Amino acid sequence: MIADDTQTCQPLAGGQSLMPMLNLRVAQPEVLVDLNRIAALSFIEIQNDVVHIGAMVRYTALMHSPLIDKHVPLLAMALPYIAHQAVRNRGTIGGSVALADPAAEMPAVLKALAATIVVVSAHGQREIPAEAFFLGIYETALDEGELVHSIKIPLATSGHRFGFYELARRHGDYAMAGVAVSAQSINPCTELSIVFFGVADQPLRAVDAQAVLEGCAISDNAALTAAQQSLPAELMLGDTGVSADTRLQLARVALKRALLSMAD
Ligand SMILES: Cc1cc2nc3c(=O)[nH]c(=O)nc-3n(C[C@H](O)[C@H](O)[C@H](O)COP(=O)(O)OP(=O)(O)OC[C@H]3O[C@@H](n4cnc5c(N)ncnc54)[C@H](O)[C@@H]3O)c2cc1C
């Protein structure tokens, strides 16, 4: 069947979010386009100074990839926290990027690593920095008719250090608060990139905490406390399970633990 211009169309990747949405009639596309048999979207390769990952690469494949282990350690650190094995066997990195759930690990990690999202449509291809891609709850910079094709992530250099920490009720649940951190060096801290997930309406860069810690040793207690205090309380979201105040406190704890883990 070929969709015409008047029909609503939606791509199906791992189906771990879309299938429940279809079941609940939250999503009701007239045409579903299954990406699962497009082998050209399932690759992990090094290209110059980036790791290039196809949109249909599943979490489990990423977890078993020596390239990811060696060149994108922050991604490798985050993967075991995504749901459970059965979900990771089907869920894809492109699906997570396109869905833009602010509680998801991948968008925050990609933003912390200054990744680039490659998108395609009938009109061609364009590249969008992760920093500008995630716009709100389930909202991205994707235009009508655009697909996530792949993700480019700069290779980690030898001095690079990374930290990741999330607080969830049970392992595999979405985080109540979590943070992904990258630094060029840690004693003193340089080029810190700190991005939270599960706290705001999108992956949240902690701009003030980055500035506070720049030039300080990562285990400097006064700097850690100042960084914790600098988190933007006004951007924290509350829900029926976790109030905004509690979320701020959890974010502070996650930040300190992620940073201290980098000193080990
Ligand atoms: C029990 C359970 C627990 C979970 N826990 C977590 C968790 O802790 N952390 C986490 O991050 N996620 C979690 N998830 C979500 C899971 O990671 C999803 O698989 C993922 O968010 C979406 O990936 P997918 O490949 O399944 O995409 P799908 O469900 O197939 O698609 C999701 C959305 O993206 C669109 N889409 C998919 N691929 C593309 C593309 N290439 N281009 C454009 N649009 C596209 C679809 O049309 C749809 O709107 C959980 C899911 C379940 C069922």
C-alpha cells in the first residue's frame, strides 16, 4: 500500500513506545511505515572523528558493541539503565531520539556528548545538533515528513572523563532524576557538559553548575555544594509521584554522585 499526501503516516521502529500508544489509541496514524526491514539504518561505524549510529540500531546491539564501549563510554554507561532486557532487545536509539521523552536516558546522553542528529526526508538530508533537537515533552526539531536517519557522536579522547547517575524506584523504571556528565579533564574540571533527564520538560543542561565547577577539582566539596545549589528550581517538574521540590533534591544528589564517580 502506498500512502498518499492526505494520509497521516507514522514510522514504526522498535514499537516499545508506539505499540502501547496504538493500543491506547493515543496514536491513530492511517498508515504505519515499518522501518524494521531497512538494513541500511542498522550500522555502527567510525567515520573520521565520530561514531555514526543508524537509527534502527537496538539498545542491545549498542550494549554489545566494542566500538561503543571504547569510543562512547558515556552511552555504554547509560544503556543498562534503559528499561529491561526485553525492551532493550527491540527499542532503538532512533526511536528514543524521535520520541523525545524527557525522562529517557538517550536524549540527555546525546546532548551531553554534543552529538548530531542526521534527519532525512523526500527533500534531502540535514544535520541538527542534539542541543537544538529536543524542544519539549515529546517535541523535537523534526519537520513534517522527516525521519531520524542516524546519530553522529564525537569520539572520546584519552583524557575525557564521564559520569552517569540516575535515581529510579526500581532498576529499569524511568528515572525520577538522572544526569549525564562529560568533561575534558577533572583536576581541574574543563569543558564540563552536564545534562539532566527526568527533571524538566526536556534534557536540561545545567549551565550554572557547569560554570561553577569549571576550573575546580571535581571532588572540591565547596564547588560541589555550589553546583548543587545552582540547579534551576523553577524548571523542575512535579507530578503525582514526585513533587518539584523533591525532584530538585534528587537532581542535586544525582549530580554529586555522578561527579564523585568520575574522581574514582
Ligand atoms: C516497560 C517499558 C519501560 C521503558 N523504560 C524506559 C526507560 O527506562 N528509559 C527509556 O529511555 N525508555 C524506556 N522505554 C521506552 C523504550 O526505550 C522505547 O523503545 C523508546 O523510547 C522508543 O524506541 P522504539 O524503537 O521502541 O520506538 P517506537 O516505539 O517504534 O517509536 C517511538 C516514536 O518514534 C517515532 N519513530 C521511531 N523511529 C523513528 C525514526 N527513525 N524517525 C522518526 N520517527 C521515528 C515513532 O513513529 C513513534 O512516534 C520503556 C518502554 C517500556 C515498554
